[in-house]
Amino acid sequence: MPPPETTDRVINPLFSNSLKSSAKLKFWHCFLLFATLYSCRQSSSVINGLHQSETDTLKLGHYKNEVYPRIESLAKTGYIITRMGKDITSLLMSKLNPEDSSFSHCGVISFEHDSAFVYHCIGGEWNPDQKMKREWLFHFLHPADSKRTGLFDLKIPDSTKMAMIHQVRRWHREGLQFDMDFNLQTNDKMYCTEMVAKALQFASGNKELITPLTIDSVKFIPVDRIIQRKNSKEILRMEY
């Protein structure tokens, strides 16, 4: 747990801690609700997937032949890739973005043996071991689960990008776990935006590059704090 905040006012410590605990519990109870809703959605998705509609087939063809080739042609190692999922959890998570609610998840692109991969941290029953994923970009953006994507260049030196990639590869080898507590104070577990932000901070040596959002005294890094940092450049944004 993070150390208690200091204040010039004289406040009953027990009362202060109670307020903080109450705020955190309220915030994380919402996330538990989101997770429950998401689990329900996953079950119905599998059933619906057995009866793929003609529209779904057309969308997949459009993705394979037009959307993905364009994204891959513009992507580079060290770029940030974002997506917006189709489930209720993604919608709710996107609403935590104070300025741009277009995306709910993000990762770091790395080209390896001429193929584009995404390193990202994600939880859920479809990632049962909760370990950081190295996923083919094609699968990361697949239209079965995603409807929008964005590609962003953080506009940092190439040496910093490579240092960031080395760091995320190291975390992947070590089996970095997903942080269900969304706690920025720990480094043994991380959620998606936390991993990207800390990889950038470790690579650059500057811990002030990404400013967390504070919700009821809980510090959290939404997607738009990553992609809208100073000097970042939007390369592409697509609906599909």
C-alpha cells in the first residue's frame, strides 16, 4: 500500500484512513462488477461464434485484406498500439479517459523476424495465467473482439525506444503478472497502461513523462495519458 499522504491540517488519522479506504473500496468494487459482466459476455460470445453471420464474414475479409495490411505497413518497433473492445468492460474502461475515450487497451509493438508482435498486460478468463502476453498484431486487433484501433509514435529517440523494447521483453521472459489491484506502487504486477508507462520511464530515466489520473485518491493511468503525452504523434486511427 502507498504511504499515507501528509497534510498541514490536523485530521484524526483513523477517520482519514477510513475515508481513503472507503474511496478505494468503492472504486475497485466497480472493477469487480465490470469483471463479472465481462465473464458473462465471454460465455455468450463463444456461443454466438458458432453461428457466424454473413456480416461477420465480410468484416473479417475487410480486416484481412485492407485494415490489417495498412496498419502493419505503418507500424514500427516502439510504436504504441491501442484498441477498443466490443465488450461492456472495454466501454466502461474507456470512460476513465478524461479527454479521449476512443480506446480501452494498449500495448507496445515489436517487429521480430519480420512479424509484428504486441507486448501487453491483460487479465480475464481468456488469459488464465495472468502473465504478460506477446501476441501477433493480427490477433491483437482481430475484429471478433475489437472495433477500433490507433497507432501512435511517442516521438522519443530510437535508443530510448529500443531500451523500452528490451525492458518489455525482459518482463515477458520473467512472466510479469497482471495487476488486478491496479496498484502503481508495485512493480511485480502491472496493468496495460502501467506497463507501457513504466517501460518508457525506465528506458528514459524520467519518471515524470506520464502523469497519472487521480480518482478518489487512487492513482490510475488511463490510455489517453499515454497517447496524448507531449510530442506524441498519431499515425493512424481506424474503425472496422
